[in-house]
Amino acid sequence: MTEYHTVKRIDNSRLVRSMAPARLQDFWRRVAAGGAMAACLLFYAWQHFACIQLQYEVEHLSALRAQSAQLNQQLHVEVATLKAPGRVDGIARNELGLTVSVPGQAMPADGPSEAVLAEARAVVQPQRP
């Protein structure tokens, strides 16, 4: 009699072996150490890029300050030229047709010798019951 041997193919790909507790604990230690290192690296990179960004902002603000100082100086020069007595006199004589007053032409206004510009009054507010 002839015997036949049939080979059964068994699919063990779905089987999962349980891992030894010591090996599993070592795995989680390594994951925690890697996570801590990654967190430190990300924290360092965040601080570094924040520092670079602040340096750019400080440089921009110092340039803006220098520009503002230059504009302020130009405006002071312009105010000084506009307030120059010779210029004001020239505009008054040439453009407005004003002349120097003759003695006796201008008279003081009638009124008290000391003018009161503003007078303070006490305001009493009614009290609420």
C-alpha cells in the first residue's frame, strides 16, 4: 500500500508572540529617552529661532529709530526756517502788504490792567439719595 504525505500549509502570519516583560520595559525606556531628547532638541531650536527673530526685530526697530531721528532733525530745521524773523517780515511786507506801525497808530484796548484768561468755578453736584 502506498502512503501519501500531504503538506498542509499553515499561515502563521497572524500570530503574535508575546514579548518578554524585560524586553518590553527596555523598549518603553528607549522610547521615553528618545522622546526626551527630541523634546530638548525642539525646545533648543524654538529658543534659537525666537532669538534670531528678535534680533531681526531689534535691527528693524533701530533702523526705524534712526529714520525717525533724521526726520525729527529735518522737521526742527524746517520749523526754525519757518520761524525766522526775516522770513516772517518778508512775507508780511511782500505778500500781505503790512507795514511798520506809525507811533500813535496802535492804542491799547480798554479793560482791566490784568486780563483774566480763565476763571475756575466750583461745581457742586447734587447728592443722590
